[in-house]
Amino acid sequence: VEWEAPFGIADGSTQGTNIVIADNVDDQENIVPVQLPSGAIRNALSLPDHPELDGKEVLLYGELIKYFGECGIKNTTCAIIDGTVYGVEPSDEPVDNSDAILSISFTAGLGDFTAYSVSGDQVWMSDKTYGAKMSGYADGASHANEDWLISPALDLAGKSGVTISYEHAINKGDLNNLKTNHTMWMSDNYNGGDPTAATWTQVEIVAYPDGASWTYVPSGAIEIPAEYLKSNVRFAFKYLCSDKESATWEVRNLVVK
């Protein structure tokens, strides 16, 4: 399969950023293009680097979406070849949100969440594929930002073992700032407006993405501290970046249980 010039680089065919799959290796008509995001999946499946994989059977997890003008797979999160797993293998168990206190995918809007920009022109927004998305990169440059995505007020009085979980991806930033520029906070005295006027306590995100790919990973069950199991509490995502570097943070499929 060949794509015609022009490519964004001198020879796009040597970069290993895509593969095509088919039900039969001899069928060159009914093919599906597959995006290989940077990181473990591209390193493992790049045909220029691993020509021995040509024609091999592969199991892929990703999003079925228009790609190269065809039905394709983008945002590939996992690939399995000969029993070896590359990326993050999703659980086969269905997610039970029947007892969720709050559940939102962020792919159809931010819901009752509030996006507030303390500084910078960029803001949290909803993307139908990537969920809640924030980046300080615009017009070919990074711009310093502090932006919050704040939940609606929750009544957690009388509850125990309440956790927040979601999927997230972080890419294009300085890895040294991965855990300082992408954080979560709790407050029991925020009532709107500038979040810096309220009191917030940081809560630890259990698992971060690698910071160098578009691969989504589960955040893990982030436990809400016991002192916030009361009425009128909120949690928030806090994003920071500078004029020198700005990552993109994508969050989706959030559940409070």
C-alpha cells in the first residue's frame, strides 16, 4: 500500500507511523489503516523497524473512526502479537456504573463541570473523541496557562470509600513536569468564580500516562480523603504550562463511586 506525496516530511514511508490490516493477507482491497501512536505500540509494530511482522496476525484495541478518508483505527491503545502485549490491555469486565455518584465521558460536552482560566488564553474544552482536553499550545507556540476544570458540588455526607477514576493521556510536554503540571484537588469552600480564592487540598493521582504518547491509561482509584466526605465538596483538574513547554492533557470516562 502506498500513499502519494506530498508528505509532511521528506519520506513519510520510513517513519512507521501507520500500518494497514486485512482479514486476509492476499486481500489488498478491503484494508483498514491503523494509527501507531508514539511509544510502545509504534516501537513494536513499525514495519520499517520490524519487517518480520509483515503478514502477522495482530489483535488491536483502538477507536474505529475515519482515517485517511476510510474506515480506520486511531488512538490505538493496545496491540497483541504472538501473546505479547504492547500498550495497555483493557479489561474484559464491563464497567458497572449503576451506583455511580457522578459519571461523564466528556465526549459530549463538559456537563456541569466548570472550566476556569486563571491565566492564559487557552481553556479546557470537550472533544467528541478525546474527552476533556487542555493544552497551552496554539498558533505554533506554547503559552503560559493555569486552567482548572471543576466538578459540580457533590453531597458525600454519610458515604465511605468514595473514589474518582478516569482514563487520561498526556503528550508533548516536559516529562520533568508531568506530575506537577497535571494535578487534582479537593475543596469544601469553593462556590464559583476564581478557584484560587478557595482552599484546596491536593489528592494523589494513582497512575499517570507515560507523557510521551497519546495512549490512554486508567488513573487508578483516587480515594477522596475522609475529611471531604460531606456535602458541598468539589474536585478539580489543575493544568499548568509555560511559554517554553505545554503538554496536552486529555481526560475521559470519569466515574465517582
